[in-house]
Amino acid sequence: MSTPRQPRETRPAGIAAREGAGHAGLEPLAVLPVFVPLQGKRAVLAGSNGGAPWKVKLLAAAGADVDVYAPEPSDELRAVPGEIVAGSVTLHERQWQPADLQGSAFCIGAMEDEADCIAFVAAARATGAIVNAVDRPHLCDVKFGAIVNRSPMVVGISTEGAAPVFGQTVRARIEGMLPRGFKAWIGAARDWREEVTSRFHAFSDRRAFWERFTDRAFAEPDRTPTEADLAELLGQTDAVPKGGAVTLVGSGPGDAELLTLKALRALRNADVILYDDLVAPEILDYARREARTMLVGKTGHGPSCRQDDINALMVQLAKSGKQVVRLKSGDPLVFGRAGEEIDACHQAGIPVSVVPGISAAQGAAASLGVSLTNRDSARRLQFVTGHDRRGTLPSDLNWGALADPSVTTVVYMPKKTLRELLDRAVAEGLAPATPALLVFNATRPNQAVVSGTAADLADRVEASGYDGPALLMVGEALRRQGAALADETGERDQIAV
């Protein structure tokens, strides 16, 4: 029997810290990404080095009124006032003076001479302005990064000067991912926000509206939204049911990229997330920062929260009006105790829905490049549990089905009963030479595979020393994969992939 433990919150008081989740929440930042509003404010640039023209254009594009002080401006800098799309630019063909910086919100030094730049930075800081020095990061209060402009949406990218070409490449990739039509949708969001806020006083209602808005923008990014869209979206939001609810969500076997879009949406909508130990830590990073996360750990043959306690907590939170996500590894409907949790919700009158996930069997097979079915040798696929409620081998397994040579069998949670299960299957008629694989940590970076046969796999697993959640796969459909692993590893029995 496993040792009981209590559910515990892993992000207390909104702090991004997840106990037992393998990381401390927010990773260290090289810089703090912030966005500075400059509309209608005064900015100053002094100097005329090669970076000056572009910096002036950026300041003006943000709506600033820019005074440029340059005794010998380049032709490119002279042309800037006629090229701006917002704000204003005034060119003063003289040296800057400390008095020129009074009342400025943002100052940029673009001098060739280091001493002149240092003096400018000191004078600008004395006025309380934000300061940048072109090509002199050691003098900067803030630095410019690569920009993707879908204003009002602006994406800034910084490599902290370590790899500017890499940053530009990332910018190009993001440019390709964000349709230019998003500009119109974000503009509509800005125009409609006041009406939406006055219409919906509850945060959950407003969030529901903006989720529907976002779904429509992604579905039709290249058209301009209209008042008809606003009316329809407001009407749809009115139909959103009130009160708490529970969503059982499959997080997949480990690789965060295997999350479905519906699972992502559920995570972003959740007020509280109840998750198991086997859920990969990076999955939780897709949740809203405001969401509470609670570890209700259930690990095979280890300390586990009682199922009744999890059910009671889930129902209690939903009754208090929370949107609860019960996050499970793999697919919640495959050996995930989903039936017990669904029944608990129904008995309490709590709305409950299920978002399926990539099962461990699917993830393991895909990562190995093996089909679980084959027209010639595997015309049936069966999933079996490796232990019962007591943690022992189930006494009522259909051994005839397990011995069937035309089936691929996937056994969940088989580590403790592996030898007993395989020995009994062989005794009941499974061919000893039937290919068998045990996959540890399927789809994760530390995935490992032990290959063998029904007769010798248990010995090979014990010799491997591997640990972690495991999945047993047995059947003729695996013969090619077993042979490939043997070819790759020579005389060795197992391989980490």
C-alpha cells in the first residue's frame, strides 16, 4: 500500500514557485522586458553616428517629439524628418547643451567620442530621463532589441547583445507567424475594451469575451473586424454558463509539444490546476500566472494522495465558483481514474468535461517510430494495467488474450509486476520469443528503452538500472523495432534515446 499524503498548493500567494515540480518557477532574466509609452512626450538624440537615424525613427514612431542635436548631421539623418510616420522630429545643427535635455523623457547619445557620450549620459540622468547610448551598452539604462511591429501589438526580442544575428532571425520567424491583419484586430480590441468592461463586471465574463475574440482573430486574421463582430461576440459571451466546473485534461506522456490546442485553452482558463507527479513541469508553464497550482500526487507504488481527498477537493473548489482543471499524465480516460472523478462531479451536480491527451502508448510508439498495428501480424491492440488496487498483478487478466500472437499488448505501470506478468503470459501460451520493449519516460529527454523478448526482458530491465514511469509493449509488430535497437547497440541490451 502506498503512503497517503495531502494535496498541497505549489504556488502560494500567486508566487511562481512550484514545490516538487523540478524548477523554481520564473527563470533568471538577463534583462527586464518593459515597454515605454512615449506618445506626446519629448525625446532627445545627440550625435550623428551610424545608428542615429534609425533610433530617431523609432522614437518618432512611438509618438515622441524628438529634438536631434548634431553639428554635422549625415545626409541620412537630414532626411529623417521627412520619413517619419508619427510624432515629430526637429533637427538642430549644433552641439547639445545640458539645458537641451530638460523636460525630456528619453535621451539617446549617438556620439563617436566616448568622453562626450559619458558627459551626455550623466546630464540626461540628472534630468530623470531614460538613457540609451548607441553601441555603448555599459552606459545604457535600457537597450533596444529586435522588433516585430503589429502595433498596438509590439514584440521585442533581446539576446542581451550576445547574438544579434540570432535575434534578427527569431524576429523574422515571428514576423512570419503573426499575420499583418492582427493589427486591425488589436486595434479593435483597444476600441472595444471600454464597452466590454462596462458590459461585463465579472472578470470571468470579460475573459470569456476576449477568448472568443482571440479565437475569431486567429481564424480570420486577414479581415478587418466590424461592429457586427462585436455584437455577435457579446451575445455569445452572454450564453457562457456561470459557476464553477471541472475539466479533466490529458497532458500527454511528457513532451509539452504534444499538448492539444484544447488542453492549452483549458490551462489558460483555469483558476485552479490539480496535477499529478507524472505531469511534466514545463506543462504548468502554459497556465495563467494567476492560476493556483496544487500537487495532488499519485505515483505508482509511492506516496500518494487518497482518491477520495482529490475528489472532495475538486468538488469543493468547483462549488466555490472556480474553473478547475484536473491535469493528468497521458490521457485521463486510460488508467487515469477518470471514471471516479467524473462520478464525483456528477453526484455533486458539478459540470464536468474531458479533454483527451496523447496516451503514453501513442507517445512511446511515435518516439520509437513503430506502429502498434500491422496488417500481417497485429490486427488488434489492447491496453492492460500492470497492477490492481493493492499494487499486485491483477488476478482476473485475460491470459488467453495476452497470449494471442495477433495482438499488440501495452501494459501500463508494469515495473513491480513485470517478471510475474511475463512469466505467467508465457506459461499461458505467449511465445517466449515474442518481441517485448519496456519504455521509460516516454517522449521526454531522458527516454530510455530496454528491448528483448517475453522470456528475457525482465532480466534485461533489472540489469539496465533505468528508472521512471514505464510502459511495456509486447507483440510481433515490435519485431522490427527490437531488431533496430539491437543493431544500434551491438551486444548491449538497451538504448537511451
